[in-house]
Amino acid sequence: QVQLVESGGGLVQAGGSLRLSCAASMSIITINRMGWYRQAPGKQRELVATITNAGNTNYADSVKGRFTISRDNAKNTVYLQMNSLKPEDTAVYYCNAITWYTAWGQGTQVTVSS
């Protein structure tokens, strides 16, 4: 099964930007859908953005216009470009892959200070 490793999290001021990366241990060409989810303290994990192997994207309303998901099949990597960050974006961000099974990364912390 594919292994996913996230990176790129950190501490940033409100209004700033971060780019998260999700590196897969195998080719992602055949993975139907990859995405980013997040979980804030005391809250349930929620969808942030997804991208299919055809390049179709979907975003949570709360991040539309600020976040962009993309994939580089040659590098087996999915990215999440996050702009105009807000304190409410603070969470652990998880990479997700859906094929005939579902795989999760270990998560990367994003903290946005006001």
C-alpha cells in the first residue's frame, strides 16, 4: 500500500502563506483521488481539498479562493498551496489517498497566529 509523508507545515502569521507537500511511496497515477484533510483541537477531521487523477478539484467552502491543490505525477507528490491564512486554519493537516483502499499520512502541524 502507498505510504504518504507530509511536510511544509509550520508557524505563520495571519495573512501569510504555506505550501504543504505530500510525497507518496509509489506512483500516484493510478490513485483515483488524493486530498488534504485537517483536524483542529477538539474538532472532527474535515475535508480541505481533493484532486482526482483527471485533475478535477474540490474545495471546502472555507478555503475556496485561498487554497489550491495540485499534483505532480512525475514526482508522486500532491501539494496544497495555502494563501491568506487565518487563525482558524490552525490544525494538523493530513494527506489522503483513495484507491481500492484508503491511506493516510501522519500529519503536519499548521499554526496561524493572529
